[in-house]
Amino acid sequence: MSTRIICIANQKGGVGKTTSAVSLAHGLARSGKQVLLIDLDPQGQSATALGHGPEAGVFYLLTMGESPQETAFLQSWMRFSGREGLQYFPGDQQTMAAQTVLNAQDRPLSSIRESVSRFFKQDLDYILFDTAPSVGGIQERAVWAADLVIVPTATEFLSADGLGKVLRMMSILQERKRWRGSLLGILPTFYDEQTRESKATLDDLRKRFDASLLAPIHRATILRECAAEGRTIFEVDPLCRAAKEYAALTQLVLKF
Ligand SMILES: Nc1ncnc2c1ncn2[C@@H]1O[C@H](COP(=O)(O)OP(=O)(O)OP(=O)(O)O)[C@@H](O)[C@H]1O
Ligand SMILES: [Mg+2]
């Protein structure tokens, strides 16, 4: 059985990366899959969204070598989320220091793939990366490590900015750096058909990206409440529209 790596990325902040990573991770786990969510963002919000606290695990994951002792140490950082099938690997501000180490040591683009491949033996179906709103050594290596990338983008004017940069990074990695993964899709978020801005942005995205555009996630206050409570949308209200939308995204991912 092979482990699929999915990276959630957009260098723009506040576009729903963490919300999508956590919802998809729990969606996949609820479908019977074994999932590990790795928080590559120094803000450490994946853990808090699951009701836990940020911790330094990712710093070690990104900077340690591959000896059996180091692997055992890293395995001890895998945390059970309290939900069947869903583990997470916590990060915190120290992840920023890992970025400096990666650059100083000039680690190869493949270094994150190599770091996480030690977990492939653990019967994991999916590894998901939540990433920070920036471009840097970690984001590049996280995309390179991924089989599939989801790019959440808010349906607001100027949202195309961040989107363009991630997509450009992906094509450079594909064309020049032998990245073998691909874009799973662009995920429009904060969609609100009542506003002209939201509709116009979605129309524009449709024209530009066509088949790569996924079904939008509507703006929903409940998603904000979930994050604050440390519970996922499937726990707070599994029948609401946001839960159905993230369940549909989960089904799509399962078919890939
Ligand atoms: N569809 C939505 N409707 C309403 N609120 C949402 C939606 N998706 C996410 N949110 C809320 O918007 C805020 C930003 O979302 P989130 O943290 O997922 O974005 P992010 O891209 O991970 O941000 P960052 O770039 O800072 O990591 C959070 O408070 C979250 O609860
Ligand atoms: Mg985030």
C-alpha cells in the first residue's frame, strides 16, 4: 500500500489552508483512512484546530537525519488527535528556525520527502501538509514532496496574486526540478454568491483554470467557530453546508 502526500499551499494568508487541511484530514479519516496531518506552519494552527497545542515536532522532522534512533525519536512526536485514524505531527515557532537550518545546510529539494518517507511504513494512507502563508525553503520542499497539491484561494479581488505565485512555483518544480507530483485543484473558499466580488472572482477563476477548479467552499461562520473550539466541522455540525462541501472534497480526493 502506498502513502499519498497532499500539500495544501498558498502563499497568501487567511485563505482557508488550515481549515481545508484539517477538514480534509478528518474527512479522510472518517472514510476509514489512516491519516497524518503535518503542520509545516510556524503558527501551529493545525494542532489548535484539532483541540491540541502547538509543539516543536516539525523542527526536528525537518532538521534531523535518518538514523534509526532519529526515526524513533521522530515517531514519538506523532500525536493521536483523539479521532479514529487521524494523527498529527505538531509544529510551532521553532519551525522558522528549521527554515534557516535547511538553507544554511543547503539541503536538497527532496529533503522533506526524504524526512517524511520514514513514516511510509506505518500503514498511512495519506500524509497532509498544512503550510505557512509564504514562499520559502519549506514551502518549496513541501510541494516537491507532494503527490498532489491543493491551492485554496479566497474568492476576493487580488486573490489571484498568491495563486499565480504558487502555480508558477509548481511549474518551475515540474519543468526544471523533476517534481513528479501535480495540482489536484484550486479550491475557491469564502464563496458568497450574494456578493458581486465573490461571483466575479469565481467566474474569472473558472475561465482561467477550468478543469482544475474545484467546487467552492462557501463562507460559513461555523468554520470560524470550529477553529476556535478545536473541533472539526464534522464534529460541530456534520449536516451543515460546509461539512457537505468538505465531505465532497474528501470524496474527490479519494478518487484520485
Ligand atoms: N469558508 C470559510 N468561511 C468563513 N470563515 C472561514 C472559512 N474558511 C476559513 N475560515 C476562517 O478564516 C480564518 C482563516 O482561515 P484559515 O486559518 O484556514 O486560513 P489559512 O490560509 O490557513 O491562514 P494562514 O495563512 O494564516 O495560515 C480562520 O479564522 C478560519 O476559521
Ligand atoms: Mg493556516
